[in-house]
Amino acid sequence: MKRKITELIIILFFYIMQVSAARVISIANISPNWLIIMPVFFGFFCGKNDGMFAGFFAGIMYDLFYSGLFGFTALIFIYIGYFSGFFNQKYEVREVLIPLALVITADFGYGFISYIGNFLLQNRLNVGFFMSRFILPEVVYTSLVSLLIYHPIHYFCVITEQGKERKKKGKIDERSV
């Protein structure tokens, strides 16, 4: 329970960063997508369930501020957290390249799906313009930001995982006595 509340506080912090600091640190009117990093990292470090949990709440918060269609971003972020959870126990956590590739893929996929939903269906067929002007710069900027926050999120997951293991061991010891 403490872990979920702490995850919600972290997501709320990155939501505040998305809303307030994104405008300040934007380069050429492109800002990083802070909230898409959360389901990727929590899915990669903690598993599918935590990735989906982080994706749901990050997506709901994103929908509250940015999106016109409520729930669309939450659904995409849930899928991102779920698919990032596939890589949970398969790769060494010290490798930065796998989560970085997941963030790049997730941000590109989200940007392209958002382009389809917001522009392509309204007969705006400038795919090259949107790719070069909006999607790819945001992917690069988000990946740079994810490199900066990789170790603090990893540290959080290690600490909460140790507490979770202690609780499991305590319950097993109580039952065996």
C-alpha cells in the first residue's frame, strides 16, 4: 500500500513537472513528455502490474490537462506499462539502453497514434511535417530527460522491492512457526 501511494506521489510530481516546468525548459516550443516515462520505468523495474498502475494514473492526469478525448491517453499508457513489464526480469537493470529504447519506442508510438487520432482523421496528411517538427524532437528530448531520471526511479524501485521482500519473508516465517 505504501508503494502504491509513493508511486502516485511520484506520478503527481512528474505531472506537476509536465504542467509547469515543461514550458520553462521547452526548446523551440518542444517539451519533454514527463508522464510517458513513468509507465515505461515502473513496468521495466517493477513488472507489468506496476507499469499498468503507473500508466493508468499518468494517462488520467495527462488526459485531464491535455487531451480532448478523456481516457485515450490512459489506455495507451496502460498498454505502454504492460509491454514494458515484459522486459522486467529478462534484462540486467543496470543497462540503460533497454529502458531508453523502450522510452523512445513508447514516445514515438504515442506521438504517431496521437497524430492519427488528432490530425490524420481530419484529413491533414502532412506526416513528414509532423514527424520532423513535433514527434521526433519530442522523442529526442524525452529520451534525454529519461536518462537524467533513470537512476532515481531505479533507486526507488530497489528500496520498495526490498521492503516488499521483507514483508513476504516475515509472512512466510510466521506461518511456518
